[in-house]
Amino acid sequence: MKSAAVVPLTPPSPTVGAAALIVSYLEAIGVDFVFGVPGGAIEPLYNAMAVSMRRGGLRPVVARHEAGAAFMADGYTRETGKIGVCVATSGPGATNLITGVACAYDNKVPMLVITGQPSLPVFGKGALQESACTGINTVGMFSHCTRYNTLVSHIDQLETKLVQALMRAIQPPYGPVHLSIPLDLLRSNVEQRLSPQGLQLLLQKPSLVDDDTVRALFATLQHTHKMALIVGGDCGEAIDAIVHFAEMTNSCFVTTPDAKGLINPHHVLYRGVFGFAGHQSAHAALNDDVDLVLAIGTSLGEWTSGAWSNSVLNRKLVHIDSTDEHLRHSPMARLHVRGRIRTVFERLLDMMHIEQESLGMPWAPKVRQAAPVPVTLQEPEKTQSDATPIKPQRLMIELSKRFPPTTRFVADAGNATAWAIHYLDSRNNRRLGLVPSSGNVINPAANSAWRGERRQDHAGWLRVLMDFAPMGWAIGAGVGIARAKPNCPVVCLTGDGSYLMNGQEITVAAQEGLTVIFVILNDSALGMVKHGQRLAGAEPIAFELPTVDYARVAQAMGIPGHVIRGPEDFDALNMSEMLNRQGPTLLDVRIDAEEVPPMNLRMQTLEGKQ
């Protein structure tokens, strides 16, 4: 008698190639570009991307250097909110990524990093570019600058580790995650146990919040005489709710340097940037008889706290953030509110509206805010100077008024960041914000139409780095931003020192047909080094750079290049052609090399005066 056949209770999971599995999961979460440099140890992943391209899926963008690929993935993430992906081969390909990955780590930018390895059987045999524990241990190197970091040593680990990595990247504190995958495993087949829909559900952002501390904050607000807000760089998705809260409470607000691009600088309650290259009006707002300061979505590090200023780090402070890593920087605060920032402010607003309805009157503070105060600029007269070479202050004003409101500005580490933070403006003439109805008292209901005009993107019109700030970041990030949103012009502000490091990435913008305007602040020097030495009374040494005609270098690459010596040279530019060209343009701006950027805060820290 034949025995009955055993019928499986569940059908077996489908088997797919490991590289194809990775690509399919990236497609499922909406990733459409992968930035990197190919190589033998990562070749199967590129083969899988070729298949994806043919069906209209994701495709690779080939960087000129792996650090540039990481910077591009960074910019892509900031623009889209999706996980940026960068890939590299084993050995030097992996180590070249590290600076860009470390930058994403310190700036809390979600990123998936995939590097190759030689096949497992040759570990320890001296294989070319081996970078496991028996060679140059790149997995060990990435352990210091990633939120999750692992070698996939067996094919059955791949799916689990990939999903774990993606989940860790989008959980506070956000940041890059790294998978190192041997070549033979990338060529293997693997069971796919998770559906694309299941992956999407796992990666949904939670709305967790500490309700007790939110209620405690609301109770504190009811007894507050006067309040000011510090809006930090992590407030992107919550910015509308935060500005609405400021309007309802009639509270002025300032931004940290990395949050300037999140708001409209014409808002009636805005007082400028607090911190590095900031404005005196912002400092004054935090010291104007306020008894409560809300610091929102900021690390309160050197550049975002005014070099640990007593104006912020005191018992008036309430620190609101999604990560304990930031909250640990403010042990002296009156209250710490943990949770997703948007959820915190939505709940505060709900409480305020409920109170309005119960009292039958608008919720308002006991003391009304004074008339709007303009943001104070350092040396404002130089923004109108017609001198040649052009003043950097005037350059920022020219860029502000000549590019449309949809422009994304990205400023590189060094003097470009300082000039942009202090002087760059958004050409947005929709005086966004609330107009006092009478007696300088704001009526939110009467001004509801203004709120409808706010930009809906969370990325902001200006992006700068805080904390870990590598030169050349903006060059790659600008390409990544433009690749993510090709219909909006991107202006990359960079120095000649940074351009000499990473300027070759301009050819990626050319190859991809991206409208990126590279503005080089050309002073034939490492400007921040030079001015820092002068301000500190140090030896003037090792800051000189060669005199280079960057416009001609661009032209040799088939890219339009123009030299700007004075303000009048901008009138000769065909802005319409530049903005509609599917490809980059380079402006070699010969700035006044003697102008000192607003960097006193940095000097204060270097001199140990914090």
C-alpha cells in the first residue's frame, strides 16, 4: 500500500536572486535612484538594476568618487524624505564612502549603504580588495558612523538584515545603515518571505509621543508671560504646525542655521537665525523678557545653541525632540518633551482649540507681542555695494533676487555657509505670516488664508550642514537634490577649496541633464582658514590656493561657464536660458577676498570662550 503524500500547510516562499531581492525591496519603498561607483564585488547588484531599468524601475547614477555618491544620496534624502541609497565595491570603494556616511550619521540623514566583499571562500587568502575581518576591516570602520552595521555572512541572513537595516535608518535617531555583502552571496538565490506591502507597513513612521509631558507643557503655557521659539533643522514635517502654534500664541520665533530654509523669512514673527552666522535680532528675541523658550528639533550643539549660550541653556528652556540623543544636551531644561515633533504640536493645537471652544473666546497670551522687528544684518551697507571684486554680501542678495522661489540653495562647508546663513534670502514676496488685526494682536481666524499659501515640501529652500561638515558636501548634495526634483533649479554655493576637492561631480549633473548652478566663491584661498588665522592672531600659513579660471575648466567639460567680477556682470547673464537648460552652469565669482564672513561664534569656541 502506498503511503499518502504529505501536503504542505503553506506554499513555499518564492526564490529570487539576492541582488534582485534587494532591488525589489528598494522599488517597494519608492527609491528610484541609487548613487555609487560600480566594481567587481558589487556587479550583481548593478545587473539587477539593469533589469529594473528596463521595466521602468530604479536606475543607477554613477558618481565620480564614492564620497560624492554618499553626498548625492544625502541630498536625495533631504529632498524626498525617502531613504537615500549609495553603493560601492569592496576595499577602497568602501573606504571612500566613509566621509559621506559619517556626515549623514552626524546630521541624522537616513541612508542605506551597501558595499561589496570578495566571495566568502577566499576570505583570509589575500583576495584583491578584501575588506572583511581578515583584511582591511571596513565593517569595523563603518561601526563608528552607522546606526546599524553588519556583514551578511549567510544567504539566509540577507532578507532579515536588509529589513532590520531599513527599519533602523528611519527610527530616531535617524542615520545611515550599512550592509557588507560578499560577491558569492549576491549571486545566490534566496527565499523572499516578506511581501512589498509588508515591508511598507514595517517602515511606516510611528507617531509616538509622551502624552504626560505634552500635558505638562500645555499647563506651563497657560502660566507663561512671554514665549519665544527656536525652530531646529529636524522640524521639516512639522513646520506648518509649529508656525501655526507661534501664531496662536503670538510668539516670535528664530531658527537654527540648518532650519533657516524651512520658514519664510518674511513672516511677521520671524526674528532671524540664532547660532553660527546668526543675527543680533534673534539673540535679542531670546533675551527680550521671555520666561519660556521652546527649542524644537535641534541638537543644541555648538552651532545651534550659540556656542552653548546662557540665553538658551537655562531653566527657561523646554526642549522638544524625538530623540534622547538631543535631549541629553539640555539637562538644565525645565521640561523635556519626547516624541514625534509633528504629533506633539498637533496635540498642543488640539488642546488649545478645545480650550477656545470651552471658553468661547480666542486662546491668547496675557501679554501681546510688539510690532514686527526686522532681522538685523551685519554690515547691511555692503549688500548694496557696487564694488569690484564683488562683495560676498552683495553676491548673496543678487542670488536671492535672481532665482525663483522654487529654487533649492545648498551651501558648502566654509565661508559659503556663513554668507548664506546670514545674508541669503528667499525670493518669496507673499509676505507669509499673520498681519495684526488691531492693537498688534494676531487673529488666526481672520488670517486663515495666509496659511494656505505655505509651501508643502518639508525640505526647505536652503540646506546647510551642522556638526560634521565636510568640504564638497554641497556639490554632491546639489546633484542628489536635482536628481530627486529635476523641475526645480538647484544653486550650489561652494568655495574654490571645496570645488578643487569634489568639483568633478559637476560632470554627473551634465550627464544626467540636471539644472544645477554651481556658484564658486573664488578667492584663491581656503577662506575660513585664512580669516580664522587673522582673527586669532595666528601664523598666516597653508591657506593659499592657485588662481584658477573655473569657467574655462567647465567649458572644457562642455558646460557653460561665466566669470562674475562685479554686480553688473549678473545683468549679462541669460537667466531664462540658464534656468531652462537641462544641464549645469558654472559661475566663477571673483569675490572680495578681504571680506570677513560672520564667523565670530566659531572663533569664540576655538579660543575656549564658550
